[in-house]
Amino acid sequence: FKQGERIPTSGKFWTWKYLDAGYSLHEALYDYEILEKVNSEFHEIYQYDAYMDIGTRNPMRLPAALGGGLHYIDDSGEALLIDDNTTLYREEYMEYLTRTAEFQWSKQLKRMARPGVTIGELRNAVLEFMAFGEYAGKMSDKLLNYYGAMMTINPATIAFIPIETFFIGLRGMRELALDVAKHKDLMKEVSDMMFEQQIAPMLGNAPNVDQNGFVGHLGSVFFAHSMLNQKQFEELHWPYFKKIIDTAVANNLRIFVFCESAMLRFAEFFEDIPKGILMIHPEQDDIFEFRRRLPNIVLSGGMPTSLLGYASPKECVDYARRLVEELGPGFVLSQDKMMSYRCDATRENLLAVNEFAADYR
């Protein structure tokens, strides 16, 4: 909540960058040279202080090497889409926990890859994983040490709450909704074990991780909360996030949360978090109401795609000015949503807003 010399800015851009640079998504997302070129030029043009993505989200070449994956590209619609697949069946919860590696190789992989994957294809997948790691490391180093910018979240300390892991890839949205309604006790038992096995060790080591170049020392995402009521959130989501908060408070670490959908209906859970611990990027909540309801939370976001994509530069700057002056210290100027579609913004509007942010005192 300390006010710096100027307004801090953050870029929440994904596929918009590649479309705006003149590439189809197939051309860009499978070519690391294009990814580096576009992400580098994007920073040179817009000069954000921090980024959520530098071409490392949805690495399409990894699952393609196995002939599968959950994501697919619709070039005609200029969209990256995801199937609501289930790779963990309800009766396999305990097997997944007690024999995780064996389960991933013998069952989960088969449900994501092309049937009959060969040893040669597995070898190619390993090589693709190494190539992706090389690109990610090169781009991260370039962002920090050449451009002097930051990443929002450290990939080494992302804390996925168990129900979010179910939501994103293991159970899928439909099956998870059924579990929440009919198998809550099983979910709670498995979530407890998952947290202790997969998240708690990372939290214990988090104070020792090099956090140079990262806004959040710990990161998380909120997706699954969108299908929960108050009681379900209290039982299946909050206990685990509270442990993340406690770790951050005890070790003076910062948490960044990207929150899809709306979350202010759960505001009471966040009221007692000390200032300077938690930053939230809310997608659908009214950011001014968010500030009034939770003055202890750092906010990121606020600039609507409805303005960035369709309004005049003056209208965009006027709204950015309102955001800065009403939200005050503890606010990072960014976009309200993940910038994915060509119509989400125009270059002219982005440049006008960023110039305002650089000059405003």
C-alpha cells in the first residue's frame, strides 16, 4: 500500500498479443521463436511493469507430441478452447493419492494422449518438455535482466488449492459439480491428503525460494469458487487458502490471486488479512465495491475490455484516471479480464492508457 513515484501497471495479455501481431494462433503457439519475438516486441511497445504471461501459458507443443491434450485452437474463431474432460474418475480418488505417479502414467496419460502412443513419441514429448523449459527460462531471464520487468507469479511457488486442481484438469467442471453436491465428504478427505502431500511441502520451502523478479511470492487462482455456495466455500476452499495466508503472514510473503468469475460474496473470509499480504485480480466484481468492502486487499485490474476495445482513447484515459484516484494506494492498473480476443483492445487505447499511467503524478 505504499505509493510509488508513478502508477504500477500489469499486463494480463494472452492470445491478443499474437493476433494483434498478425499471426494466427496455430502459427504463434507452436513456434518458440515467434513467441519470443511477439512477447519481446509487446513489452517494448507497452512497457508494463509486470506480466502474467510471457508465452508460457498453454504450451501446445507438449501435449501435441502425444497426440492429445485438453486445449485446442479454433483459428476461424481466433480462440484457444478447452474441453471439459475428466482424467480422474470418482472411484479412483484414493488410487490417485496413494499411487500418484503410477496412476498418471497408467491411466491419466492414456486419457489425454492418442491411443497407442509409442516409446518414440514419449521420447519426443520429453524433448518437447526440455525445449519448452529452455524457452521459458530464456524469456524469464530476458524479461527481468534485459527489460527490467517482473512476472506476476513465480511458477515455482504456485499453490493450487485441491478443489482448483480438480476443476482445472482432474475432474472437470461437470463432474466436480456432482462431487460437491453428492460426495462432499470424499472430496474433503482427498483434499486434506492432497494438500499435505502436494502443497504443504512447497509452502514450507517458499521462504527459501529466490523471489527476485516476481510480484507474488505465492500465487494461486480461483476458478472453482464460481460453483460454490457460502458453506461449500467454507468447507472445501477456504481451509486450504487460509493455510497459504498463514504461511505468508508468518514469513512476510506476498500472495497474488487471479480470480475468474466473481468473489465478493465471500468477502467476509478475507476481512482480517493484514494489509500488504494479498493482491487479488478480480475479473467480474465491481472493483470500486471491492475496495469499499475489502480495503485491506491490494487490487489489480479495473480497465474494462468494453472500453479498451470499443471506446475512444479519451474515454479510456478518463476511466483510468477515475480508477487511480478513487482506488488510491494499493492499486495496480491493469485490464479487467484475460486479454484473449482481437476485439478486447486496440493499440491506440492501450498506448493512451499506458502513457497516462507513466505521466500521472
